[in-house]
Amino acid sequence: MDEIVLKLPREACWHSVAGLVLAGLAARLELTVENLEDWQLALAELLGRVKPDGRLQLVFRASDDELETRFGPADDALLAELERQGDGVGLRRVLSTVTDSVEVEQSGEERWIVLRKAIVRPDGAR
């Protein structure tokens, strides 16, 4: 499994760097445009909700059939929003719509949001 680790400040001016890394990875994996757009939306939703202090880490892991993104460490406010129930379009609903799975994993003292989605290539192969 190939892995790309991106560590960046949480300020919004750095969010585009994460998008560039994701786009480069999508090109390397030959993802469909639709698949890339789903990942871009998921990443934008998470990045748009982080507090602008401290550091953020994104870990992209790619296998032959799946792309996984670990986002964190996630703070209590972000996790609360992820678990918020309601009739509106909440964070979990958006992420669940554009990915195959959304989980929260504990790693030591930190919690991470883990997104997974099958890789779909332009020829329709998985």
C-alpha cells in the first residue's frame, strides 16, 4: 500500500495544498473525474470545519482497489459535528454520500476521521 503523509498548518490559506496533493494522487491512480470530485468535496467539507490553530495531518493510502484518507487529529468540535443528528445535511451525511465509509479511529490520545472509497478508473475498472 502506498502512503502520502501531508502535514500542514490549519489556516485556510494552506488548504489548497491539500487539494493539489489529492489531485496529483488522483492523476497517478487514474481516478475518474467523478471520483476525484467526490474526494475533493469530502476534503473541502473537513477542511472547512477545522479550527485555525495547530497542525493538521492528512494521510492518503492507496491500494490497487481503494483510497483511504486519514484526517486529524480531529478536535472535539469536529467530532461532535460529525456525530450530530438532524434533518439537515450534516457532515456525516455529506461524507457518507461521497465515500464508501466514514469512521473515527483512536490512535493513542488522538482521534482521526478515516474515509475510504473504492478506486474507479476511467475504463470502469475497480
